[in-house]
Amino acid sequence: MPPVPMGKSGQTLAKGFNQLGWHWWPSDTAIATQQYDGRDRCINLGACGSGCAQGAKASTDITYWPHAVRAGVEVRTRCRVREITVNDEGMASGVAYYDEEGVERFQAAQVVIVACNGVGTPRLLLNSTSGKFPNGLANSSGLVGKNLMFHPYASIQGVFDEPMDGYKGPGVCIWSQEFYETDAERGFVRGYTYEINRGRGPVATALTGMFSGRIPRGEGHHEAYRRLFNRITGMVGICEDLPEEHNTVTLDPDLKDAHGIPAPKIDYTLSENSRRMLDHAVARGTEVLRAAGAVDIITEAPIGVGGWHLMGTARMGTDPQRSVVNEWGRAHDVRNLFIVDGSIFVTSAGVNPTRTIQALALYVADSMKKRLANLFD
Ligand SMILES: Cc1cc2nc3c(=O)[nH]c(=O)nc-3n(C[C@H](O)[C@H](O)[C@H](O)COP(=O)(O)OP(=O)(O)OC[C@H]3O[C@@H](n4cnc5c(N)ncnc54)[C@H](O)[C@@H]3O)c2cc1C
Ligand code: SF4
């Protein structure tokens, strides 16, 4: 499909990149720009974050699930799995879960596939203890819950003198991976992607303006708001976090959820490597914005503490001592247990993870299908 339109903000920032001789290209996005599979095309109204009535923005509920349900899959929502159970042979035998009414149930299974993502998956495995697996299921390596990776983000926004139309159309319009590969002279390994994220709608403009001190309360409030609205555009730098064993998901010794299941506890420290990468992203991003004509720059790095991309906590590999699942997603320790989410990532890459998670899920499914006859060998 053709890319989403660059729009005024994409064109403006592309000029900035061109002036500096830095590479960029139109962003791929999970948005249909043509009618596809019963979904209508994007009409560039923006505010995609609050839902897409066109069905252009892809999400699993409108892409994979309808096909799966038509093929006979039963979806049970609002259920919470407490543990994966095992039989005497050490094979997964099913799951104990609480249904929508809070009633405890058991679902027997020949194969268990986990997709609870980088926090939910280790939590579930660590909660699935038994005589055979006292330290949690699939955890003979001790690596379940370790090597948690986020994507530290830097936000670099420019204020321009003219309208940017940044609230029209899907969030990201162009990308640059000018600083994606390792260059030892920069003082850090790996790198980051710039995602040019157009501008902000009315509410986001107000929040950015207030938090950054550019919109005062009381006198001058409206005037300052008007100066910012439709005039902010910029980028985020999404940094490749490194796998570090001390960044972990463990079970909280005290905290439990509403069903009494131990809650996950997250310990994460931003590494010096990621810190330097963030600083680099802010400095170079500022140069792009200045070259594009920005009159003011608003930065934030990292944005919050990160933590909306969750990776690495049940890593994939061929060595059972150094990984949790094998090269096709099967747990080394439990031959009928599979994981298909961000926890099996070994590195995080400086890009959003979901397409890679999907690709891995499809790859694991294909591998299972190919090996169906000898799945349990
Ligand atoms: C604010 C935000 C913005 C994001 N933007 C982007 C983006 O622009 N691009 C991108 O690529 N990614 C983005 N992501 C990341 C993206 O949402 C995830 O990578 C993606 O949802 C992962 O899909 P998943 O199905 O593996 O896991 P999830 O979508 O996290 O689904 C896991 C499911 O498992 C359930 N679960 C967990 N434990 C249990 C249990 N014990 N019993 C039953 N159910 C359980 C959870 O309730 C959840 O529904 C964003 C994330 C956030 C939070
Ligand atoms: S701009 Fe966003 S919300 Fe609007 S049609 Fe396109 S994808 Fe959907």
C-alpha cells in the first residue's frame, strides 16, 4: 500500500533532514491507506489514538480475531490465568483460571501458548510452581523475568511560526535511522530511530504547553495557547535498550491482585548506554528542528520511565542454559509450552516491537504446524 501522506509537518522536517544530509523515508504504519480485508481506508482525520471509526488503523480485534473466530476459535474474555498446570511427565496439562464471575476453572490442554507479553508472561511462569518446577515453569536457566528491556524515548518538539497541520492524519509520517547503527565515537553502542510524529491535537497541545511552562495560568493563557496550537511538530527518538540481567520482573512478596495471585514487581534502571543515547537523540533532533525552521524547542528525555514496550524476559535461544524458549518458541523445559510475545526477544531493536511480535507469532505458529506430528518429541 502507499505510505500515509507526509503532510505539512513531514515535509517541513524532511527539509531539515535534507539540509543536514541525513537520511529519512516515509514511515510504514499499521494503517490501511487502501481498502483492505473489509476495512476502509484512512481518511487522515487524525486523533487515531482515541480510536479509528474507519477501521483503517490495524489492531488485533479487527485483523486476526475475526478470522480466528470464523475458523472456530472460542474467545473467553475477562478471564485471568493463575497458573499453568503440569502432569507427572512434566508436560503442560492446562491452565487454572478465574472466569468473568471470579469462579475458578480448569481448562485442559494438549498445547499451551502464552502471549501475556513481557511482564505478564514471566509473572505467569513464576506463579506456575510445582514439585517438578519449584522455581517457576520453564525456568531451569533462571532467566524467566530477567533481561527486561523497555524502549527509552526522547521527545524533541519544535514550535514553528506557521501552521503545521500536524493534527491531521496518522501519528507518524516519516522515519530516520541515520543514527541506528553502532558508531563507537558516539560513546554508546547500538542506536535509535527518529519517528516524526506530526503535531498535537488541542488537548495534547495544552498539556505540553502547561508542563513545559509555555502556557501560563490566568493572564496570557489563551494567547500562549494560540501561539502553540497547530504550530508544534517534532519527533521521538526510540532507543535500543540493552538486555541486562539486573532489569527484572519478579513476584511481589506482598502485593496480590483481586484474585489473590501474586503481582509482578519490576526493577529497572536506565543504563548509562541508554542515557547517552537519549542525550545524543535530543542534541541531533534539536539540530534537525532548527534546520527545519523551529523557533523554540521543547524536549523530554526519557519520556516518563518508559515501559510501554516490554521485552526480553523469556529470551529465545538454542542453549537451554542461556535461554527460556528454543529457536521456534518452544520452552526448553516443557515440550508442549510455547511463548509468542515480546518476552522472547533477545535484543530490543530501536523500533516499536509489535510488528516483530506478530511476525514471531506467525513464525512460531508455522513452525508448530510443520512439526505437528513430532511436536512433543
Ligand atoms: C501507550 C502505548 C503505546 C504503544 N504504541 C505502540 C506503537 O505505536 N507501535 C508498536 O509497535 N507498539 C506499541 N505499543 C506496544 C504494543 O501495545 C505491544 O507491543 C502489543 O500490545 C503487544 O501485544 P501482545 O499481544 O504480545 O501483548 P498485549 O497486547 O500486552 O496482550 C497481553 C494480554 O495478556 C493478558 N494477560 C496477561 N496476563 C494474563 C493472565 N495471567 N491471564 C489472562 N490474561 C493475561 C493481558 O491482559 C493482555 O490482554 C504501545 C503500548 C502502549 C502501552
Ligand atoms: S487518521 Fe487515524 S483515525 Fe483517522 S482514518 Fe486514518 S487511521 Fe483512522
